[in-house]
Amino acid sequence: FKAQMEFARQTILINELFAEFQKKNPVSDAEVKAEYDKVKAQAASSGGTEYRARHILVEKEEEANKLIASIKGGAKFEDVAKKNSKDTGSAEKGGDLDFAKPDAYVPEFGKAMTALKKGEMSAPVKSQFGYHIIKLEDTREAKFPDFAEVKPQVVQRLEQQKITQYQETLRK
């Protein structure tokens, strides 16, 4: 009991110490803007194309080839995805994956998707999940969120960094 009380006392003191540090070392607007600009510049340099694709995921290549044949024969990609895709998250939406950068997917998928032109459909693409049939719907330049949209997250991130640095200083 005494050990638990002592632990609770120390925890309260440590929390107060960090709260006091945060009060005395607030994150300035200039720091927030500088961090935002730094992240924005990094995002711009990493390429800015996003791809909107649909996909159908199945287990076997033969199954993928049959579905491709039925789509080429006039079946709608969306309907085939709803009925056959084992990716439950996107199947309900006709295989729609919305806009994302290629590195948001497994490498095989991202590479195959970027090789397509708008409206084109891929041959079966093997990944760790099975075989994908990918249809590229659209591409666009990635839009970086406005400063006002992400300011609270940037502030929180910088506050956390300051507290972590303070903890390291205390440890040393």
C-alpha cells in the first residue's frame, strides 16, 4: 500500500512538472508555421500524383482471368467487384479505393496501377493478398491540406516533441 501511494505521489509530481514545462514553453505560431512548411516541402518533393482506382481481389489467377473476360464482354466492373472481390472494404463500393498515392499500397499493386492510363484495366496482379484486377479511374495532383486544417495536429506534434526533448534532458 505504501509503495502504491508513493508511486501515485511521484506520478502526480511528474505530471505537474510536465504541465508546468508546457505552460512555460508554449509552441509559438512561428514554430507551427515552420513545421507545416517543412512537411509541405517534403511532401511536394516526394511527387504529387494521386490515383483513383478500383480493384477486384480474388484468390486464383484463373478466377481473375475469367472476371476480366466477363468485364471485357460487357459486365460492369463495379458489379463484378461487388459480387466477387474478397476485399470486403472496397467490394461494397464497387471496388473503389478513392484517391491515394501509389506507396499507400503493396509495391506490386502500386507499380501496376501507375502503369495504367485512365480507364484501363490491368491483367491479374499477384500480391501477398491474392490476385488483383485494377482499373484506373482518374489521377490528380495531390493537394496538401491547408494550414488552418492541420494546425491543431501540428501543435500537438510539436508539444509532444518538446516534452520528449525535456524528458531526455532530465534523464541526462
